[in-house]
Amino acid sequence: MKLLLVSTILLLLYEGDNWQPNPAPASRHKFIVAAHRGDHLIYPENTLAAYQEAIKNEADYVEIDLRTTKDAELISMHDASVNRMTNGKGLVKDLTLNELEQLEVKSKDTTNKVTYRIPTFKQILQLCKHKINIYLDFKAADPAVAYQMIKQYGMEKHVLVYINSAEQFTGWRKAAPKMPLMLSLPDSVENVAGMESFINKYQVDILDGSYKQYDADMVKFAESKHIPVWPDIQSAGEGPADWDKALDKGLSGLQTDHPAALVKYLKGKGLR
């Protein structure tokens, strides 16, 4: 599960009673489906094929993990190293884009003879434009550089950024004050009072965390502040029983490992 050391974030911006959260990217659906690392149970995670499959299966967002190469290029890779997902070795930050592009991304399907490559952020933006929003898990990059590229592809209104550190929070608020930023709800927050204190202190635009952290009252309170709650539900046994619990809490979005199945389930509930 993604963790955020929110206790280190300094409240530098947006003080005062007039603060309003930045709106999330528009979607044509009532219930938001974010495909975790793309549709990665069908194709290798964080590949263009996994993102294309999520688009085909009507997800609202593809979640990508952004990292910076040795020569300052932006690519998508969840881990800091390429060891788990490719036939290479080493840290992304120590390898050039050319070196990374030569690597083959491993597929769990041993019968699949297709060669998959690590995608660049440019390729992802080009693929997603006019098709799907991007949930940008900001692992290791410069906000100003990333935002300039987002603008270059006309995707400013189609991206949200998941924040992993205090420096990222303040960096994004400086580089792109209108960009919607997502923070995880700390495990210590267990009720409406705790949520209100957290929101007032950090002035988050969208809330993440585990769907198990939330109850119906907390979801209603966030909605009253115009803050979407789109937590993680992905797990080894994820399925309709979990989705039923999420709907019972009034949640309006989830990050999932099963976008196609979740979309089908939601259509059956009249929510797509």
C-alpha cells in the first residue's frame, strides 16, 4: 500500500477560509474506475499494452508510476530498479533512456512471445489523449518538468497527481497550483473529526488510502467539502464482495486490479 508521511508536510499555501479544492478531471461516469498500473493482470504492468487494455475496458484513469532516467527523461516504472520487471539490472536513475529502451519487460504469460518495452511519459500522454485520464503516481521526478510535458500534450485537465512526499506537495503547488493533488488518508484517521482536521491542515483535493479506512459518515463529510474519495481496493482476492462494501459506504471511485470486471459489475448496478 502506498504510504505518505503527511506529518512532514508544511502548510505553506492555500491558508484561509476561502480555500476550495481543485476539481478532479471530468469524467462521463458516475463511478470512477482507476486501472492500477494499467490492466496489468492481462499485460505487463506499466506498459502501453496494459494502458491500452484499460482504455478498451472503459476505465476512467490509468495509474502510472513516473520516474526520471539518468539523462533526465521521464518513464513509467513502479520500482526504483528494473530488476523485477525486466531482463536488466540497475536503478532507473542510473540508466539512460536508450539503455532502458533496450530492455524487455517481463510477461507473466510464458506463452506470450510479444516484446514489451518500458514506455516514456511522452508515449503515455500521446496514447491517453482524448481517451482516458491519467492518475500520476509521482515516484521520482521534477513537478515543473512533468507539468511542462503534460501541457505540451494538452492534458492539463486530464491528470491528477498522487503525492508521495512533502517536497512533491509543495513542488506541485508551485509549478501548477490548479493541478488536483491526491493524498492518502493516514491510518491514524478513523472518524469524521480526524478527517476534518486532516483536510483543514493539508487542504487535499482528492483522498486515497484503503477503502477499509472509510465509513459512510466520512465519505459524506468529504463530499460536503467537494473532495472525492477514490481509495485503493486492489488485492489478491478482490471481487464483488469488496465492491459491495465500497458501495455501501457511498464511495464513488476505486483503484482496482480488475477494471473490466469492476466496470461490468457497476453496469449491473446502473452506475455506468
